[in-house]
Amino acid sequence: MHITAARREDVLVLQPQGRFDAHAVPEFRALLASNRRQERDEVAVDLNGVEFVDEQALAALVDARTSLRATDGDLVLASPSDSVRVILELTGRSNDFALVPSREGAAGAARSLLAVA
């Protein structure tokens, strides 16, 4: 598992590759913490290159979203692969996140969510 982090249009984009599981959660949390701002941070997690996600990783995503919302920020999931989309639906987590079809749409979706908040 490898995760990259970059800012695009003022949105932090985290892009995990491969299996997003319990072994990748510490790296995900560390990257998020080291790249976060203090308030109103917008984060998109691009799941296009993720072939599998486990409950630990889903819990880390929920925790990140909760933490971001506590400071008027938010987290969206961008371009989940078909296998990840199925896992999100089977676990009931698909309703926990805004899902956007592409990384390019993630910045706009994150800003739209913040404008409503």
C-alpha cells in the first residue's frame, strides 16, 4: 500500500493504491495529520486505485470525516473502484460519505459541502 498526498484547488487529495486495510491505516492517519490545516479543511480520498478496503480502513475514514467536521471541514470519497463501491454498499457505509465519480469533481464537491454547512 502506498498513499500520496497533494493539494489541488485548496483541497487535500489523499490517494491510496492497492489494499487499503489495517496495515495502511497508520500511514493514512499520519498523512492526514501532517497535511491538515486547523479549520475548514477539505479532504478528498481518491479510491480509484484501491482494490480492497477493510473495516479498519473504513473506520479510519469515518474518524477522519468526524474530525474534519468538528472543525467545519469535510471529507469526500472520489472515484471509488467497483470493488470498493460494493464493499461500501455491503457494509452500509456508502451513506456515510459524499461519493463523487472523479477526482476532478472532488474539489467542487468538497467546497459545495462546506458552503452548505
